[in-house]
Amino acid sequence: MSDKLKKFWAPMREEFNKEHFIINIMGALGIIPSGWIGRELDNLWISWGVFFLWWALVVLIYLTYRYLKNK
């Protein structure tokens, strides 16, 4: 099981490259829906939570794609 997890997280351990830059930009774009939700609900904590979830989903989708591609 740990070998599969190491293989899953391996793309993020590589040297910073163009793909990582694009993934980080896509994750940072989560501030847009986070800001909208924060304004509507007047709650900073929910806004931060939405931003973190957006970023986490972007990274996990990327890692899943790379894992299945290299399988």
C-alpha cells in the first residue's frame, strides 16, 4: 500500500516545472469563487475553507491523472 501512495505523490516531489506552475495557478484561481461565497455569506472561515478545498481538488485531480497515466 505504501508503494502505491509513494507512486501517487511522486509527481509533486519532482523538481518545480511548467506543469507545477500551471497547477498552482489553477489552484490560486480558487480565490474567485471563494471571494464570491465569502461576500454572500459574510463569513471569512467559509471563504478560506472553499479556497482550500478548491486548491486540494485541483492538486488531487492532477495527481490522479498522473497516477493513472503512468500506471
